[in-house]
Amino acid sequence: MTDLAVSEARAAHPAASERRDIGIKRRYAAERRFKLYGIVAIAIGLIFLVALLWSVFSKGYTAFFQTEIRVPITFDQSIVDPKNSGGKDTKALSMANYPRLVQNGIVALLGIDPSDRTAVRAANALVSQSVRGQLRDIVLGDITTIGKTQEVWLYAASEVDSAEKGQYDLSVEESRRPLKDQQLQWLQQLRDDDRLQQRFNWGFFTFGGSSRAETAGVGVAIVGSIYMMVIVLVLSLPIGVAASIYLEEFAPKNRLTDFIEVNINNLAAVPSIVYGLLGLAVFVNGFGLPRSAAVVGGLVLTLMTLPTIIIATRAALKAVPPSIRAAALGLGASKTQMVFHHVLPLAMPGILTGTIIGLAHALGETAPLLLIGMVAFVADYPSSPMAPSTALPVQIYMWANEAERAFVERTSGAIIVLLAFLALMNITAIILRRRFERRW
Amino acid sequence: MSISKLVAGLTLGTALTIAAQAHAQSADPIQIAGSSTVLPYAQIVAENFHEASPDFPTPVVESGGSSAGLKQFCQGVGPDQIDIANASRPIKESEVETCKKNGVTDIQEVKFGYDGIVFATDAGGPDFKLTPAIVFKALGAKSVVDGKVVDNPAKTWADVDASLPAWNIAAYIPGEKHGTREVFAEKLLAAGCEETGAKEAFAKSGMDEKAAAAQCMQVRKDGAAAEIDGDYTETLARIDANKQGVGVFGLAFYEQNQDKLKVATINDVVPSVETISSGKYPVSRPLFFYVKKAHVGVVPGLSEYVDFFLSEQMIGNDGPLAEYGLVPAPDAEREEFRQAFSAGKTM
């Protein structure tokens, strides 16, 4: 009886049940297709990420190591302290002919006839021309070294360093490579004596710009970037938060505020070079701030970051449920108290995340810095944000244009440093959000 | 709430440190801007200058190109204006005018050496023997076939000259914004145009003298000659990718990458510091920097820097600049450079 009723019902609506089956299949297929698209999209993204990281890390990790040569240096008094001042005359000590000490040391070490000028010059070319500073620091650090012999690890010249790292094709004919057969033989001799080693390159983090690859580092660039980030943070966070609180909580909704909102969203999409032009016209030419200074860079990047922070802050404020506001006002809080005691603390994780992402964006910018003179060779540490400095992405750009082979690895090395900073900032943003975010 | 206090504390603290440090400003370094060809030389001199006289800070050298550098240079006189502009070409009349308008009236031109321009192929390639005529026939926009002016028909280098390999013509030449391009056009294309008689044919086909000369310097636009607006590192990357490509480089860049590149001869002369300084190798150009005379004596170390730059230990035959690839001027000419600067001669 019931069976009959069912079959009757089926007979009455055959199309309905069939149509429903087809619909489910189609929708499942659509879902599977969509998932597949998603996986393909992510896979393509991952492939490019891996390719990028691979190319950077495989080229760049060697920058953190530097070939050094251990040479016995005799701090000959007649060269270091020719006036025999007993180490009192620091000016003379700092201007002494230290390269000569190195030349004497290496010539003795390799057993070269000192009168054979070509051989002496070829041997001397194995060590960096930057030895002056290194030996000067040893002598000025301890006056008693004068007259003694000491084993010193000296930076190898960038050609030697590149050859040691396999970056030169040494199989080509002698005239076309930077290191000649004689020099390679000496290097082998040094290696056999355990005097040639790749050691961790602390200098990469402490040196400033240099035309010699072996003493070029990202130190000045890091300091410049930190100055700028601090300025951006100090200026854009309070201004951005204040602006968005006003727009979100206090401002009336009318044509004017709509107009302001459209403009803020527009500014967030303006190419960064435009901010550079503005910075040149207003800060450098208008206010007379110094060229190439971190303070101008910081101001320009602040302008660039502000819209991002305002948009993020407004979104965070909007996400706080109206019930919180209503409850605060209902218990007699003033509007200001409501905002600062209840809404802002709840929106803070979102604001900080937006700020850090804005900062990370600003950290990677080069284009606006070009016009205000920060794309520059700067060797000295900036003593203040008013002094000339450069920035990490700028250093990468400058090195990418260098002709010498040794700068290739340094370019990638600097990219690794920049990526590490960016990862650090973004991880902080995620942790802050996870820790403090409230969900309703 | 604790977060907001933390942030407020951090902000206040950093603001104070900045304000405090801003007071302790040190002596301003010399500010230099301009040509990317001159940049490495200026870097070397700046670094050595600071080592030799530690009382002066290391000069700051901006990169950006000759034209951008000269534009900044002509913006005015004052502590926030640059002191020196590097240039891989002489300053133009129009630029001097702009300078004058903005109060930069006394400009000292300093020539410090020469730069060679070379053709190079991948290190594994065959010998390339070029002449201005070959370069023009291969890369000029128009050529003359049976007395008629036609679009350049050459497809391979062998079409142009039998001694060359049958590679498709793929040349990577500097873009219009580079100073190198002008030298390339004048010393090779124009010379080749004249040599092959194409200029005469152009003139006969109805162009006036000026149009014919301009036509000579036109590079073909059909893809055989790619203009590189980036630096020589980009040209090198192109040759790495296309082993049958021919690139135009500065001599210094080639010398740093000899294991990857093979240089072409021009008129059977191998480019080197010696052949360029003796004038045998035809494609070279002088390098300059321009000094604001109003800043000399005001900016600490400026005249010392220029003196140091022009000293034998820098631009001399065995100096670090020559080692990097600068072609030193002959002895007497170097002496002239020094005389001209110390005499305070302005333009």
C-alpha cells in the first residue's frame, strides 16, 4: 500500500526527482572544480616563491662567509712608528704605511724575492686593500704590538674570495681570468698550510658602502632603514589613528567626509615615486631639510604609509560591535571615554597589524628615495637622522648594478637580510593578532 | 589597555632620542650626484679620500645618470644643494643656461680620464672583427641596396661580412638615456655611414644634409637591436640568455667580467687601456665632473677632494681608477687637468 503510494508519487513527478539528482552532481562537480582551481593557484604561487627563494638563497648564502688569509705580520717599528714616539703620536700611528707591513708579511710567507716587483705586486693583490684600517685598529688597541710579530687574519681580495667560492670559471685561458696561474698556485700553498679559510663574515653586517666588495656591508643601510622606520612609526601611527578615530566615531556622515574617504583610498594606490617628487619639492626644496637624510626619507614614507594605516584602523574600529559602544554610553561614559576606554583597546590588535604591514611595505621602498638623494654611496654611519644615509632596498639596487662578480652574492645576501626583516615584522603582526584578537 | 600604554611609551621614547640626536649633527659631507658610469670611480676616490684624510667625512655619491645629476646641480647654491655633478658627457649649453638662471654662475669643468666602449659576445663565441662600416650595415635603420634606400635587410652577421658567423643579428645597445649611446651613434654608426657611402645615397634620395646625418644615427627598430635602459649587468644577463647576442659594454665592465665575455676588435684593434689612451681604438669618450665654484672653500674638503681625485695616486697610470678600467689621459693632459682646476677656470 505504501509502496504503491510511493511508486505512484514517483510516477506523478518523475522529472522532479531526476532534476534534483542532476543538480547535486553538478554542484559537487562545481565545488571540486573550484577546489582544484584554488590548489592550482596556490601551487603556482608556491612554485614562484620557491624559485625566488632558491635563486636568492643559493646565490646569497655565500655572502655571509668571507675568505680570509692568515698572515704573520711584523709590526715593524720603523714603519708603524717612524718617529719612535713610543706610541704617543696617535696621528702618525693612524697614518702609517700599514699596507707595507702586509706586503712584507705575504712576501716572506710565500717566499718571494722582494726585488721581483711583478711577483710582489701579484702576491699583494691576493689580500684586500682595506687592511689599513684593520691593522691600525690592532696597533691603536694595543700599543705594545709595535715591534712584535702577530698572526692576523686578513680579508682576501674580492677576486680571491669569488674564486674560492667557485664564482669564476678558472678553466678559461689565463689572460681572461682575474687570477693568474702563479696566484692560484700561491693560494693552493696557503690552503695546504691551513692559512686560507672561509670565515663568518661579520663585516657584512657592520660595514657601510664600499667600492671593495670584501669590505662592503649593509650596516649603514640597516641603520638608515631603522631611522626611517622609527620616524614612520612615530609619525604615522598617532596621526593615522587619530584621523581614523575622528572619521569613524565623531565625524558626521556627509559629502565632505565621503570626499575625504575617497581621497584616502585613492592615496593608498598612488605610485610611491609620486611621494618622492612631493618630498623633494616640499621637504628638501621647501623646508630646506638636508638631501640624502633619513629624516626626509622617513617623512616621505610616512606620507606613503598613512593611508594604509588609516584604512586598516578604520576597518578595525568598524569591527568592534556597536553593543560595546551602546553599553558604555548607557552606563554614562562620555563619547571620548567610550572610544579610549573600550573601542580603541579592542581595535588595537587590528591597528597594530595594519601598522606593521604598512611599515613592512615602507621598508621595501626604493622609488621615493631616489629623488630625495638616498640612492647613494654612503660609507659613514649616519650620526643622526639628519646625516646622509641609505636604506636596505637601495643598497640592493646599488650592488645589483656593480660590475664586480663579488657583488652578485652580496646583492642576494642583502636581499636575504631584507627578507629576514620583513618576515620578522610580519610574524610579529601575526603573533599580535593571534594573542590579542577578540572574536564575537 | 596595556598595549596602548606600551605603544605610547615606545613612541615617546623614540621621539625623544631622535630629537636629542638631531642636535649632535656632524660636519656635512661633500654631496655628489650624476652619471652611473662615473659612479664607481667616484666611489673609489671618495673611499680613499676619507682614508687619506680622516678629518673629512666620506663624500656621499648619488647615482641616477648624467642628466639627472646636472639637473640637480643646477638647482642652486646653498648647503642643501649638491657640490659636484658627475657626467659621462660634456655639459650642454641649455644646462649652463638653467644653472645661470638659478644662481649657479661659476662652474668648473674637470675632465679626469677616458672610458672605452666595447662590443663583446659570450666567452664561447668565435672571433668578432668589427669595423664602423660593419656595425652600420648590421644595425643602421636604413641601408642602400643598388642605389636605393631600403629598410636594413641584413638578417645575420654573415650577411654583413663573410668573416662573421651566421648568427642572427641580436645586439644589445644602450638606450637613449645613456651617455654611452651618443658615443656609439657618433663614433660607429655615423662613421660607418660615411665610410660605406650611405650618407651620400641618403642625401641623393632627397634628404637634406641634416636629415641624412640624423638618418645615419638611427638604429633599426625591427627587433635586431634591443635597447637596454638598465645597466651593463642587464646587458650581461641578456648575453647569458642568448649566447649568440652581441652587447655593448664599458671597458671597465668588460675587464671585470672577462671570463664571461669575449671582446670584439674594431678596425683590428683590441680595446684595452693602452690602445684607447694611444687613440688607436676609436670608440672612447671623456669623463667629467662639474664643481660649483661657489661651494669651494665653503664646503669642507671640497677642493681637497678634487685635488685628491686629480692626483697621480688616483688618476695616474697605476692608480686604482686605471685598475678598475678607467683609461688614463696622457701624462701631459693629466697635468693640464690639474692646472685648469687650481687656476679656478670657470665656464
